[in-house]
Amino acid sequence: MTSPRPVPLPSAPPFSRTQWERAVFAGADLHANHRAVALVLAHMAAGGSRLETGGPQTLGNLSGCTRLSQDCVRKGLAALESGGYITRPDIHLWTSRRIWPITLTMPPRPAAAPAGGEGAERTEPAHPSGAVS
């Protein structure tokens, strides 16, 4: 009896820095400071999607490149991680004293807003004077 042939796993789609940067700019939930941190990370990744352990992504380097305080950089990294733009190892499980690796990831696409919900085009009632603006 022959064993079944293993089926290869589908490969991950190639990372596109351009698409990732577009997602960063389209992220309505990202503060301008968080976008700055994101763009510096993309620059440091040099076209790839990963900044390896011990890489240039120290708080000092990110702070210097963005001209933001280290606290702002920390908040930016946390916002990027919670928004799905980056992944990092769990701080409670990371035992290495070296700098965390960071992987740039495409955030999940937002669900379509329901008609008349948030994000829907705003309409105004007719002005009582009948004037057209």
C-alpha cells in the first residue's frame, strides 16, 4: 500500500511594500505619528516584510528617524500591532535581550459600512429658506 502524496501548502502571497504603505495611509484609525513609525519600519525592512532579531528597529533608532519621543514610538508600535499592520513576539514570552523581530503584515480589510451607517455619505435636509449653496 502506498501512502498518499503530501499536498503542498499554498504559499503566502508575495509581500508588496507599496500595497502595505497604501494600507497604512488608508488606515483611518492611525494617527500621523503612527504612520511615521510605520513608514520608517518599511524603509528599514528594505523592500522585505521582516526586520530580524537585533535589527535596526530599536526605540532609539525609530525615535531618531521619526523625530518622535520614544514613548510616542512605543505607542505607535502598539497601535500598528493592534491594527494588524505588524506582528511581534509576545513580550511575556520573549526571553532574548536582543531587539524583537518585527514582521510587516497586511491589516484585515474593514467590513463594509452598512447603508446610512458610519462612513456613509452625509446628506443635509433642504434649507428652510430654499437657498441653494
